Amino acid sequence: MADPRKTGYDESSIRVLKGLEPVRQRPGMYTRTENPLHILQEVIDNAADEALAGHAKNISVLLHEDGSVSVTDDGRGIPVGKHPDEKISVVEIVFTRLHAGGKFDKSSGGAYAFSGGLHGVGVSVTNALSRRLEVTVWRDGGEHRIVFADGDVIEPLKRMGAASGRSGTQVRVWPDAKYFDDAAMPAPELARSLKARAVLLPGVSTHLKIEKSGKAESWRYQGGLRDYLLELISGESAVVDPWMGEGYVGAGDDTFAVGEGAQWAVAWTAEGPTARESFVNLIPTTAGGTHEAGLREGLFSAVKGFIEQHNLTPKGVKILPEDVFSRVSFVLSAKVLDPQFQGQTKEKLTSRDALRLVAAQVRAPLELWLNRDIESARKIADLAIRAAQTRVRSAQKVEKKKGSGVAVLPGKLTDCESTDITRNELFLVEGDSAGGSAKMGRDKEFQAILPLRGKVLNTWETEKERLFANAEVHDIAVALGLDPHGVNDEINWANLRYGKVCILSDADVDGAHIQVLLLTLFFKHFPQLVERGHVFVARPPLFRVDVNASGKRAARKIYALDEGELTHVLDKLKQEGLRETAWSISRFKGLGEMSAEQLWETTLNPDTRRLSMVGFGAVDSLDTTKRFHLLMGRTEAASRRAWLEEKGHEVEADI
């Protein structure tokens, strides 16, 4: 074993980051660092949450000539009294402590039943990445002020005088340029953000003023989402008048909390670009997420139902979700009690329940509207049918290879129905047991399953002429429709039968080993498959947390990918005020333990699964080849041992 003194790794190597130091050390983990817009939006989000809760009517942003920015609202004002446990003012805690705020109180009567804040690190990140930050609070009849520099208090909270009947909060921020690629605040993006909040908050006015130019703009939308959508698609004529609707959960629902739901405006256009914007609790979700998937599912179910009810489907054509959704422009605003986002930047909603929530709220009102306005419904149906016909004609250009040709498809392959390789997916599944669950849980329209028995052959040093001597490798190649290396190393891509090849193995060490063996096969013998972005790794969860019903929330199941995500889930549950007896934790021993429904929800459903594309990235291909040879070469045992002794402490192995 290597001497730890020589590796420079001992007790003194462990550093504990305190306060806001983790943010300054790794700002990219907490916010976008292209420019300071996101840390300002954290302040705007707080003001918007006050408006969402019904306590503010105005949100004003002022870009000062010195590069600082002020955000002012007329809400209740951040509490200035001492926290009962921390014994310092609440306003100081909010700006100096990670994971502190009013947004974790989701109980009935809580400060924020619905809010964009989830992680509790919002304005504390703003403070951490600013040279100076001033907070003025008008509350309880007084005007109060506190000043920070580099995240620390430099002027303690002080009452400055009477509030003169005013209430609200003003935060002035001087972003620290060293944390951002560009220190300038992007005024156009800021304006769009404020405009969107005016759309989503009826009766609330948002204002932007630029001190240097004197330019000032204000927004207040009486027509809400509909007017905003028409503005987004200006120049494109809608096939029918935009459809607006909203739906929220009422009392007595066993699945969702009272008040959860969405409002939306949807337009269908015959040509031109589509415009799509979505929000969750006023937070812009530029990368979409499960709420958008729910809107798509609701629209598809209703339109498909109308087409089938009126026998409009042409012979030989099957209507798919993308046929209905391809010409849709929309603005969607969802309200979710406990939203889960992908990363602190909150660009994508990942809450699995949001798909069913939004789909359920959208489908019934749309079905009612379609059957009331038959003329509009037929125009929408015609758009979807034409899209389906175009898709079918395009797919017919690619001939699907079934039994003819060089080889017959493997008997254990459960194939899909679609002939469109841009949609088709092949899952290479570890074991017959997991293969059985995957077969029952898949979407047979476009997902195929190939169970693999045991460990795949290590093909790193296998000659290409001898590859087919191994049954598993043979079955994979034949199922794909590709000959490894091909004639003169040229692959006939017209024979490729699946656009995605997904490795699906257990979330443990054995599963990781199978992943490596399959990746070795693809890297060595199907390298162009990787280069073209056809190879993926499915990421099933390792844990399931069953949470008992409490307050507004019904009983729920939360899945965690690994130990780190499990810790995050449990921390979140504790922050909600739940005791450890309120939940139980199950660990999946393997994919075979998961039911078909669980496997679909967590791993197979394109809208809720986690699927990582395999690529070469920025690493030099020669370096990659050397690393594969070190790890997979039969003659490299001594080198592997030396490498493991040197690097072993960097790995957390789940054994």
C-alpha cells in the first residue's frame, strides 16, 4: 500500500467550509456564472413570492450607474426581530446562512405555501457573491437597515426611523465581478424576466429603470397568459383562437395538495417557429421539465380522444404525442407545493408527480372545449393528422430489417412496433428477472428489450473476427443491425435499427461492472456508434423513500439515485418539519426487485427518467484508449494494482 505521507493525503487535508465560504469556493454549484442576473433574480424571486402570496402589488428594479442594482417591493418586509433559536435578527440569518428561509414552512398557514424557493440558499448566495449588499426593511412601523460586505455584516441592523405607513423590502446589490464571466447586468434578459412576472401575477406591476439612460419600462397584464402568448407568436397566425385554462386541486384529493395545479395558454400554428415558456411558482424553467411533459400528455390524450371518437384517423396512421404537440405554442404556469429542480439554477423541473398533476388538470377542460367547439377541434385534429402522415412517410424511407438478410433477430429480443429509428430505443438489461419487469413496464411502441445473461465478455483484446463466438455480443450486434467494424471499418448506418442504445444495469458495483464491459464493447468495436451519440446509460434509483401523509400532502414515494441524493431528500423532509418516523427507506437490491410500474416511472419513461449520453468529451482519444487498456487489458494487472493504490482513496465504493 502506498505511504499516505507521500500522497499528501492526511488529516490536515480535510477542510471544513463554513458560512458562505462554500458558495465563494464553488459559485457554479449554486448559480449561473455567465453574468450576475441569476443572483439578482434570487432577490426578485423573494419579491415575487410576496406577490404570489397576495402581499405585494409592485416590484421595482433600478440599475444604478455605479453597477449596483436595487430591487424594491411593497410586501410585508423581511422580519427584523430575533430568531427564537438563533438569537440574531431574522434578516441577518436570511442573508448569511445557507438553508434558511420562510419557504420550508409548507404547513397550512405557512408563510409561503407555494414558492419558487426550494434549496433555501437564494439570497444568501446573492450576498456571498457581492462586494456589498444593503437591505432596507419597512416593517412594524419602522425603517430598518443592515449592510454586508463580502457576505459579512459591516453595519448591524439598526432602526433608522419611522416607516410612515410604508411596508416592504429594498435590497441593493453590488455583484463581485471576479465571480462572473461578464460583470455587466444583461438588461434585455432582466426586462423579459420582469415582464414574465407581470404576466403570471395578475394585478401586479413590475418596473425597470436604467439610471444611466433614464429609460424606464413598466408591465401590468390584464389579459394574463393569453395576451402574452399572442405577443410571443406575433407574426404567426393561429389556426384557432388560443385556448386558455386553469385547474387546481380541491379538498379531498388523495394524491395532491390543495391548490396545486396550473394555468396555461395554448395556440396551434400551421407554420413558422413555435414559442414555449414555462414557469413553476413564478420561476422560469427554460429547460422545461415534467410540468411541460404533463401539458403534452394532457393535450395528446384529449386530441387523440376526439380524433378516435369522430373516426378521423386515416388508415395505417397512428397518432403520437409529438404529432399533437409539434405545432403547439404555449405559456404554462404551474403551482407545485414542493418542487424539485435539476440543480440550484432551477432551469428544469424534475418532480415526477408534476407530470400527472398537470396532465390531469389539462385533459378534462380541453376535452370539454373540443366537444363544444367542433370546428376548432377539427382544425387541431387535422394539424395532428398531417403531422402523423408526414412522420410515417419519413419513416418509410428507412427499411426495418426483421428476418431477412444475414441473421435472424435474437429470440430473447422483445422488439418494438415502430419503424422510426429516431424514436426507437433498445435497452440492454442485466438479467432475465429485470428483463421481465422491463418488458412489462416499457412502451412497446418504441422501446425494445434485450436481456443479457451474466457478465458480458471483456472484448478489449478480442479480435473482431472472433467477436461473434460470444453469444451476448452476437445478439447485441444482430439486434442493432450493425456488423462490428463493418466492411473496411465502414458501417452501413441504413441498417441501424435503434436511435438509442441504453445500458440498463443494477445501481450497484456489479451493475457498474456490466456497464464498463458494455462500454468497452462499444468503444472498441462500435466507436462510431458512440461518436454519433447513440449510446446511453440509464440511471435507475438505488433508494425509495415512502413518506406518510401529513398536512396538505398525501402519502408519496420519492426515489433517490444514490447515497448523496438520499441525504438531500432526507434533509429536505426534515426541513419540512417531518420527524424520522414519518418515512421509511427501501433499498433496491436490483432491477428485478422493481415492479414494472416503478421501472417505467423511474427509468423508462422519457419524461421522468434519467438517461446519460455517452461521449468522448474533451478527453483526447489516445488518453481514453490508454485508460481503457490499463483497466481492461489482460496483461496490465500490475499497473492496475499500482493505479488503484494511488487513486483508491478517491473512490467511494458501494460494496
